[in-house]
Amino acid sequence: MAEETMSEVTHELPEMVTLGEFPEPIEAEMAKLRLESAGIETFLSGENAAILSPGLGPLQLQVKPEDEADARAILEDAGEPGVVSSYTGRDLEPEG
């Protein structure tokens, strides 16, 4: 059995599609969380560089090609006006 050296080992990275660029990290993170809550794997290209050197450039939100259509639909759907979530707040209502 031959030993493999570091130069011989390759890791195939999945192909990713860039959905958009976000100059503000918080906007990129919010979009990423929306997609992940829908079960879509995401990757923020440039995330580590932005942490080390803010203002270096926009973050690119990426998904797998097979998730692109669903991801774009989720990000384009603003939802109902004034509705942030389906939470009703019942446990915060004053008692009786």
C-alpha cells in the first residue's frame, strides 16, 4: 500500500452558485439564516476575510446549483407586510 503525500490528496469541493453579494456582513448573515432555516445549505465566500479585515469586500452568498431556484424564491419573498414571524406572543399577554 503506497503512502499518499499531501500533494496527492485532493478534496472535491461542491460546485456552488453565487446568489448575490452583500457589502454588510449582517445582511449576508440574515439571508444565510433564512435559507438555512428552510433546509438549504449555504456558504458565505469571503466570510473569514471580512472578520479579519472589515471592509475588504462584499460577501458572496452561495448555494448548490440544485438549490438555486428555491433559494432565490425564499430571498425574494418579503412575506406579509408587518409580519416578522408566526409567533403569536400569547405567553406575553397579561393574565386574567
